[in-house]
Amino acid sequence: MKLFLMLVATMTCVSVAGWATTPACAGYTGWNNQTNPRTDVAGMANANFPEGSSSSYWDADIRGPLGTVLTIHGRYPLARFMSLEITTSDVLVDFLHDTSIVSDPGENNPFVSGTVNGTYTAYVMFGPKPSNPSQNTIYTGSLKSVHLAYRIYHATNPNDAAAGATNPTIPDLWLNGQLLSNCPVQPMVQPSTATAWGRLSLTDWHGTPPTASQKLPASDPPVWFIQDPATAHFFPNGANYYMGATLSREFLVPNTAHDIFVVRWKSPTFPNTRAGEAVYTPRQVRFWSFCTDDPFTTNVNRCIPDDFSSLNPNGYIGFVVSDPSSKPSDTALTRYYSKWVPWGALDLPGDVVYDRARAPWGLDSPVHYYNTLIYRQTLADPSFTQSMANISKLPVAQQKAAMSAYWPVSGYCSKANFEASGFNCLIP
């Protein structure tokens, strides 16, 4: 992503290597990495800006000469979205998403019709993609080594990482006639505060300011941009478009009179699956979420998914990003149809978080001094003319006006002013 590429270029201490094996999954030949902060006991898999509300990712590194075929046999999850993707380094090569994966004979695809989650068979073909690709097949081009990802967004049961899939729970992988071994699905950590990630919302920031060489570009107000997954890094979802912005504590107390950051936009419509709506119900987007992330480690701090947001009668949603001591009252948040999202900060003296190279970052580092905001839209309906997908095709100078109310309006405010006047605190 444009901003993220700039961040990586600035952060020379962060590796651009791919996924490493989840410690509990060492030795498995198939899926050997699982990313979901609630299942990450060691805290080492939270990297590459994952969607962290109730989404899970599994990863495998697959190698073979051109002509090799990897067979994937899975069961559709009960969730808002799923996909199979291959990347090289951290850039998307090819992918299939749920509605484009045809079910096995006699089985049902719940992303297309009905509710029964049947089975499917898909393939990774090591070779160039033809003009008329085979059904359920993704292609590696000239690559002989790729990273395969299985992605689930927003499981209907938020406490089930595999989203209702059984037999198999996660897809079976067959390479050269051999069934690869999959690490079992890692359970949710209970309570979440047993992990450093689970404690990120408990404490105000008390780390170490960045040195001159560690400083990242940020502005007041921040600049929002749209990122196409085709040109993004950090293992993008091929069905997503992203908006991003960078926050900095240099615009907060004690440097200014501001202690919170606020953002507001009009929400696209979405299928409210946890309220019983079918996932294939026609809506403007399949899914959206808003996340706070640390740019140094590429960790996700917290995400608010679409169905947890508070829409006002005109369809607008607001968020307040701050440390816990600056959180507006629940009364004010309710009055202004807003959700609080923690900026993120290490809690205990011994807490650390890990970057992409598995290097630890603690209170002696500038971790959580900056904040990378990410707003995702998944599978926008082509008729939704103000979607990120459509707006991204316009010249950058025209995008904000064309997206209109769906473009984020944001800035730094004081808690007191927000509690008194809501988003009018942005008006000088």
C-alpha cells in the first residue's frame, strides 16, 4: 500500500520476509501458521496488518516445478467472506473468493444460496494463467515457490476461528499425491488479557519517543488515500480495497491541546449475518471494518467491524481513537453514534510485541507512538459507485469529492470539545 511502502522504506529495522511458522505449528508441512490475535499465545503471528475483529488466516509455503498441481479440499466456512490466495514475497499473485469457488457435486455454497456449508475442491497450478482459466484454479505464473493463504472474515460465531467448518475443519492440501499435515486450529486465548495483544487497550502510552531516524511522515489533519490490492504489499486481500492514514502522538497532549482523534463517514450497507441475514443479500459491500495498527511492527491493535458500529439515522458512523484516560464518556459516544477504538500501548513492563522478522519491541522502543489507520471494504457491489474500488480509478485529486459522504472526515480534538459538540469539534 502506498503509505505502507513508505513506512517500510523508513523502517529499516523491519524485515520484509514472509510469514514465519507459528511456534505451536512447527514441523507441519501444510498449514503451519495461524493469524488471529485471540489465538496467538506467543504474540508472534500478529503481523502484516491483519483484520483483527474476528477474522482468521492460515498460511503455507508451497513449492514445485512448473506443471505441479496442489489440490485443496475444504468446507465453506459460515462467515462473511473467505478466500484462497497466493503471494510472492508479500504481493498478491492470484486468488479465488468464496462466490467464485464452485462447490463439489451435490454440495452447497452458502455464499451463493442456502445455509448448508458444503465442500469444494480448488487447485493451485504452477504455471502461467491461460486466457480461459480452469474452474476453481489459481495460477503461479513463472513462480515455483509461493505463499498460500486461506482467509476467513467475520465468522458468524465469533468464538469459532474455523467458522463452523468440519471434516475438514481447515482445507486439506494434497501435493504430488501426498496429504500435507496441517497444524490443528489454535484455540482462543482465555481471557484475552493473558496476552500482550489483549492488554493493548488497558494503558496510556508510556514508551520511548522515536529518534530522528525513526520518525515517520504524519500531518494534522492526516491525509487519507485509497489502495488497490493489485499494487499493495503486506499480503493484501484480493477482494479488498483499503483506505489508510497515519496518526502521530506529536499532535496530542502535551504538544497540543488535543487528546483524541475522531473520524466519521457514511457507512456502506452490508449483510448483517450475525443478525440472521444471508451473506448473499444484495448490499453495497460484503464487509467493512476500521482498525488501528502499529506501523513499526505491522501489528493490529483493534478493529471495529461493520455490525458493531453505531449508525446514526442518516447512516453515518464515527470513531474516537485515544488512550484509555482520554476515552469520552459512554453517554457522549452513544449520543454521537461513535465507537471508541484504543490507540494501543504496552501495559506491563515486560510486555513486548513482535515485528515481521519476529524481533521484539518493548517500552524502550517507539512502538505505538504512531498509528496506521486502515479502513477496509470487501467485495463492493459494482453498482456502488462511491466504493473505494470505483473511486480508486479516478485521478487522486478527484477522489475525495467523488466519494463524497463515504470519504472519511477526520482530525484531532479534545475530549471535552467532543463531549460538548461531537464531530463539530473538527470545525475551527
